[in-house]
Amino acid sequence: MNDSAVTNVCVTEKRHAKIVKSALEKEGALNKSFRLCNIHASYEVKYEECLSTCDVLQESSKYIALPIHKEKIESFLKNKAGSNELQDAIGLIHSYGVQSCRFSSAVMGNTQRQLSLTANNDLNPVQNIVLQTIRKNEASKKQTYVGLGTKIENMVRALSKVDAPPKLEVMGDDRTLVIPYQSLNVNTKSPFQLLVHELFGTASNEQSLFLSSLWEELARLYRSQRVVRRGEIDPNSKVRESGHCILWINQELEKSFTSDYGPGSRGWITVTEQGIKQSLDFTKVMFSRGNISEKIRFGKLVKEGELVLDMYTGIGYYTLPALVIGKARHVYSCEWNPHAACFLRYNLKQNGVSDRATVLEGDSRIRLEEENVLDLDFDRISLGLLPSSEGGWKTAVKAIRKDTGGWLHVHANVPTHEHEEWALWMCRKISQLCQELNDDSTCQAHVICNHIEKVKSFAPKVDHIVADVYVGIEIPPNMDLEGQNNVGIFNRKREFIRSSIDICPPSCALGNGVLDQEWML
């Protein structure tokens, strides 16, 4: 972490420093997170100008900068408030502006405190690191930064929350820093690309040196040893391969890699959640931290001794909680990405549950038929494919327990205003699939959505949700229903809403709407 940051200051003559400092301190306007400092080249007048920057810099030995809380000073100046002592002190202040100041001794070494301090300035923490890196970068000093200070700083300040997010994600037990795909990206048309081109033109070598310094500074800020860029997932890819790429690695960490694939490779990472270790190569497969609450919830829903089917397993997101938290008797895990299947086997072994799991590699709809697994009567089935698992519903109905019924946990990306509409349609669709099987144990099955859980926001006005759906000929005792073939949902008020036989598909149904992906059918 740097030992300084840009902050708001007021400038006075050194002979008046004690008077001004005392008055500001009494009124709570002195920013004690920074030290008083001499005037240097980074000083720039920002408001209430009394002297030009040039005058101050030419006689810099005569002046001193006092770190201040800008909003309090502005309030005093606007309302002419404060004690007589403060009013006298304000009269001794020559100008107000910004300058890089060293942190006080109370802040040094406290990374989180330094992070919050930079976030309270005009620049957010990431913008501040960008600016500090520009100022430190030798190539930019020699070429374009001198004489363009104000312009460059304004360009940094203009970076949006997409270009330079106030907070970045840290992933894994080793605190790998993750840069969003669109952020700080010189390869996409953006204000950040314009900034870098303003500094270096299209000189790739100089850009690379600057970016390497930037990643290192951000890593230092977040106490990380590795920086990666999040990749875009091809929505039409069945295997959901990761597009993550490594931007920077600490030299000592680089020396520790012993393999080109799997454990010990450059992209290998372990994420421990609720005592469950999930390891993967993030350059090969995706990992979503936003699902942690749902993983735990699913693990707690699983009853000890249950037989569970996970139709879209990944590296074990729901398989592992079912085994470790839920104590499932056995889990059949299906995964069609060969990388994910490899990492799944590793995770089952490192969590000590490989003896209670069977991995079926390939399309679950085909592999379950080939291995004659559909007749095992599963108590619980996870359908965790996004944006929709609709293509697997028929297989799930075939595999669900026939005598006492079982539970389907159906994942989907659904427009926020369509949660109940989608659930009603989904229940009717599954009921129709039950009847198509022409089996006495399923033709009259109840299909009841007992709960809808929002996992996270997937996009503006679109949510990743999970529906807990009971399918069986017997009505569970905790559901106050009578009759046969009940199809519908319990809403938030625990009122049962029946699904119409001719209900129209929602806008997110496959083959019909906004989230359609044909390969999923």
C-alpha cells in the first residue's frame, strides 16, 4: 500500500501554521488521517483561489499544506460560521486545493483505513491508484504527463464506475484480485482506453509497463499476489468455459507453480466456503461467489440418507453441500465440461466424500439413460443450469422418487416482475411432462412450488431464482391441500394459487422469449 494519497488541503505560510492548525482542529475541520506537508509539484488549486498555483510553487519553501475536511470548510465559507478563532485562521489561508500527502502514523499500515480514506476524496480508491501510478510511472513523466496534469487528472476523475469501480472483488483463499471485464481495459473502447492513449499513444511497450505497474499497485492495495481479468462467458456454449486471464502475478508466487494443469498451475485457486473447499483453474472454468447462500440453503434442505441427483454440477457447487452439510447417502453428479468434471473429482476427494459420489461426464440427459440411473428414485434433484434448466425437466421427472415423491430445485433467470408467473407456468409444464410418461405413479402427481428463493440479481430487472418444487402422489403434511393433481404455487402469504391448464409461457421460456438459448432444449 502507498504511504500517501491525494487529499484536500489548505495552504498557509509556515509562520501561521500553528494558529491555523489549532483553529481547524477545534472545529473538526483538520483531517488527522494525513500529515502536514511541504508544498510540492502535485499541488493544484481547486476552489476559493487567492494565489495562483504558480505563485505557491515558486515560493514553496514559504508555505505548508494542511489536510482538511473539504465539506466542513465549504460550509464555514458559505455560512460564515465558526468561532472567531476560526474566522481569523481562515483569513490566514492563501488557497485551497488538492495535494498528495503522507498518511498519519495512526493510518500507516492500516490498509482498510487507507482504502476508506481514498474513497472519501474526489477520487474513488481505484481512480486514485490509477492517478498515483501515472504520476509514478517514469515513461509518462518523460513524455506527456508534465504540462498535462490537470487534463489527465480530469480524465481520471471522469472514469465511470464501470471503467474504475470503487471496489474490486477478491476471490479465493489466496485473495486473488478480480478485475471486471469492462474495467481498466485498454482493448475496449472506453474512457480508460482514451486516457492511456492520451499518455502513451499506441506504444504497446509503454502501455504494458504502465499496466503492469497499475496491477501491482492494485494488488498491493488489496493485499493480493495475483490479479486476473474476469472473462465473458459465451451464452451459447454448453460447457461454460471461463474467459478469465491472468494480468499480473507476484514474483514469489510465480516461482511456486509446479504444473501446467490442475493443482500447482498458474490459474489454480481454492475457495473455502463454510468449511467446504472448492478448487479449480479459473482460466478453464467459471466460479460464482454470489451463490454461496443458496449452496448452504440447499445443503441444509438435504436430509441425511437421501439419494440426490445433481444434473448440472460444475465443480461441485451443490453436490459438495449435499454431501458435507446434508449428509446425503449418495449423489450422482453430471457435468459436461471435461475441465469441471476433472476439478469436481479433485474436490470430492479433498473434502473426503468421494466414496459417496458418482461422476457422470457428458450430457446428463444422455448419461443417466446410458448408466440406467433413472430408476433409482431420487429424493432430491438439483437443476442448476442458467438461464434455464427447462431442457432437463423431462429427465428429472423420470428420475424423481415415485412412491413418496421428491423435490426438484429448479434454477432460472427470470424477469423480476415474472417470478410467480414463471413458477405457475413451470409447475404446469412439469405436470404435463408427468402425464406424458403415462405412468400411474406420475399421471396424478401433485406439482407444487412450495418456495421461490432469489439467489441474486443477474442483470437489471432479471433475477437468478430457485423454485423448490414437490412432485409426488402424496401431499406432504406441511401443505394444507386436498384433492388430486394439485398444480400451483404457494405465494409469500402461504396462499395456494392454482396453475391454469392453458397458462401462457412467460417471456423467459426457452423457444419463446428474451432469454432463449436453443441448445438448452
